[in-house]
Amino acid sequence: MKMSTTRLPFQSSSFAKLAEVESGHWWFQGRNQLLLWALARKAKRFQSFLEVGCGTGYVLEAVSTAYPSSELHGAEYFEEGLEYARARVPKARFRTLDATTMDDAERYDVVGAFDVIEHIEEDELVLRNLARALKAEGTLMVTVPQHQWLWSKSDEYACHVRRYSRADLIKKTERAGLRVTYVTSFVSLLLPLMCLSRVSAQEGERDPMAEFRIPGWMNAILKAVMRVELAMLKLGIRFPAGGSLLLVATKPKDSWVSKQA
């Protein structure tokens, strides 16, 4: 991934911190549960799955457990992240990759990019590259942070270039030659709490690891709220606002992206 030249560079040392906290943290657990549900309900049956920006392999590990016979691939800009990913998912194939120069064509049934493209200036170029990598009728799954008005020091620390509106993400995905089939906000029930947290963070010194150092009882409550939210999504509710967006799109057989492959 090519990071923004206008923001602080991503600290590759962060992977060690992420690998330590992901498996027990409410946000990472909640997102994984949502992704596995969307993969089962919103994507066609698949044999090959690529995650671009796989980090420490936390998502791929969950996909590997749920789909043990699938061919799994992980790509990451930072080799430091892949050290953890290889240990977590030994059967997957990994490589270092700059998503802006990715040239895979018609290779994968499903491509995922989970909280990745918001770090990249040329996000539309990356979406076109992801679309080209899909087989005809393949599925793209993307998550991104939502609402530019939620921008805070947390985004600066995370090296975000932008937060997305629903309309903007849909428009950019469609311009990449894909057909959007499902989109919803998530971290929606916790949006008021998130707003308060962002305001307080703006007013004081930002401790970048504060959100990972929360009491166990609070982490348990937040996990429970995310389970309630997922249950509502399973019932067909789509949230109009939230801290993040999930988008699922399909590559048509006659996509112009396929013709350029």
C-alpha cells in the first residue's frame, strides 16, 4: 500500500501491538464476526480468497477456520506484518505488495480489503486493481471508516487519508467496474459513544494506545453490543450511520475491467 505523503508514515512496529491485542479486542472480534457472516451470506461460494492489506493475518485466520478447504492468499505492504500472518495461517500463501501496482488478473473468487483503502491516496486506482484481480462474478468485500465529521487525532495516528461517506464509497466502487450488492454501516449502536470519545481525544493529548487499554468489563460490554448489532443485521436491518462501512460488490461477466485484463 502506498501511504499518504501528507501524513505521518505508518509505524511498522505497530504490528507487534496489534498481534498482541486483536484476538481479545471488541472491535476486531466484532468486525471478524461481521465479515464471516457477510462472506457466508453475501458472497458466492468460493475456492480462492485474497486479502489485500492482511496485516497480522487476524482476518485470514478466521476465514481459514471457517473455510478450511479454501485456497487462501494474503498480501501486505509491510514484511513486519507478514511475519505474524505466516505464523497464524501457515497454509496461506503470502507476499509483499503495493496495492497501487498490483497487476493480478482474473485470479480470485473473493478479494477483501478490510480497513485498507482509507490509507491510500490513489484509492480508486486500488479499487480498479482489486476488481481486475477478481474472476468474473467474483466478490469484492471492503470495510472503511465512515463519516468525515468523525475525523480526529485517532485517524491521524492510524495514518488515514480520509473517512468515507456511503455515497462516495459506492460511487468509487462502481467506477471500478463492479456492481454493489450490499452496503451497511456498522459500529452503529456505539456511534454516540464514539462521538464523545473523539471529542474528548481532540481536547487533550492523544494516547494512541488508549483504545486498546480498556478495562475488561468495558471490553465485555462493547463485545455484547456488537453481537446485538450483528443480530440486527442478520434480521435485515441496514444501519444508515456508524463508525464504519461494509460494502460487498460483484464483478459482472461483461465488466470492462475484465476486458482490460
